[in-house]
Amino acid sequence: MLYPNLKFPKKSDRPFFYTNFVSTVDGKVQVKKEGYWPIGSRRDYQVLLELRSFADCLIHGGNLGREFGGITVKSLNKPAFKRMRKKLGKDPVLPYYILSARTDGLKISKTSIINPQDGIPGLVKFLQDKGYKNVLVEGGPTLLGSFLKENLIDEIFLTIAPKIYGNEKGSTLTLVEGQLFPEHAIKNLRLLSVKKFNSELYLRYRVI
Ligand SMILES: NC(=O)c1ccc[n+]([C@@H]2O[C@H](COP(=O)([O-])OP(=O)(O)OC[C@H]3O[C@@H](n4cnc5c(N)ncnc54)[C@H](OP(=O)(O)O)[C@@H]3O)[C@@H](O)[C@H]2O)c1
């Protein structure tokens, strides 16, 4: 494991929120064309599973859910994943929700598609009421932007893949989409750890 004994600070009034992304060296987290996915190595995918295994709940935005919801459900149901959670003393079943106002294109049970009336604050209350302590928000970038705007992301796990994709207007996504934080609200991060595997870097940041 890259992060054995991973622990997060406890919050009393809301869950602790963390995210996990993989980015190219030039900051791209997705290209809206065939042939660019996956961005990270197989090891990065193992780290994704590892970070999921520490969570009490997993959240995806509507677009990420439409693209990867079906695959996510399958991977959460795999015996190896459930065993990994059991070893950590977690419930083998990781609750998974997609935040969306629509059900079309989502291959997940309807009860797992949520659309709280008052958006992110409503979602936070829903998760707090469920008793989840550590919530993994895997994005995508639009959802991550909404969480960061509300100062609700506590840690960012970021894999830097040794690649440069370049750009063509409108064809790529970066870590945060849909928000330009005003100067007084720029997010500052503290590096907690750096690990490497071949030429790939695994960064863990605390949002301050
Ligand atoms: N490289 C990586 O590590 C990584 C990680 C995650 C995702 N991605 C990529 O990111 C892409 C998806 O990201 P995205 O930015 O297009 O979409 P997204 O963040 O996955 O989803 C945004 C959607 O979530 C729903 N939503 C509901 N309430 C919201 C709120 N308060 N704030 C924001 N969204 C809310 C809306 O969907 P409805 O319209 O359905 O209501 C909204 O359009 C995928 O291509 C995926 O592959 C890459």
C-alpha cells in the first residue's frame, strides 16, 4: 500500500472531505477524445482503490457518473476490494452516490442518485446525518470546484503522470472547472507527503 495506516483528522460538524485526481504534467485531467485515458499507470489505479478503501462514502458528479458510474459499481463489488476494506475494519460495502438532477445515462440504482434542494450544503447535511466521517469526492472538476468554493475539500491526493497532452480550445479539462477563485479566496495547500513510482509522483496536500 502507498498509504498504510492512512488517518484523517476528525471533524465534529461535518465529514472530512478528500479527493483524488490524476493529472498530466501540463495539468490535464481529461481529454474529450478517444485515446487519452487512462492518464495514470496501473499503480495509480491501485492507489485510487486504496484511497477508496479508506472512505466511508464515495461521491461522483453527474458527468463522471455518466462516464464511469457503471465501472465504479463493478469495481466496488469486486471481492478483492471488499477484502481490502474488511482488513481496514471498514464495512465491505462502500456507499456510492452520484450528484445529479437527472437519471438518464446513469447505470446505478435510482436511490444512489441524489440532488439535494440546496446543493452542496444540502449534500453535506445528508452525509453528516448518515454518520459518514471520511468522504471521498472523486470529482469531476466541476463538482470539485463547487466543493472548493465552499471550502469543503480538506485534502487532495494528486498523481502527476509523466505526460504532456497539450491543448486545443475546449478539448481538455483541468483539476477545477467552472470556478475562478477571487484573489482573496485562492486556495493554498500544504504538502503532506510526496511518493514516487517510476516517473509518477503521488502528492498529498492539506488545504489550508
Ligand atoms: N483525471 C482524473 O483524476 C479525473 C477525476 C475525475 C473526473 N475526471 C474526468 O472529469 C470529467 C467529468 O467532470 P466534469 O467537470 O465534466 O463533471 P462532474 O464534476 O463529474 O459533474 C458535474 C455535474 O454534477 C452535477 N452536479 C449537481 N450538483 C452540483 C454542484 N453543486 N456542483 C457541481 N456539479 C453538480 C451536475 O450534473 P447534472 O447535469 O447531471 O445534474 C453537473 O453538471 C470526466 O470526463 C472524467 O473522466 C478525471
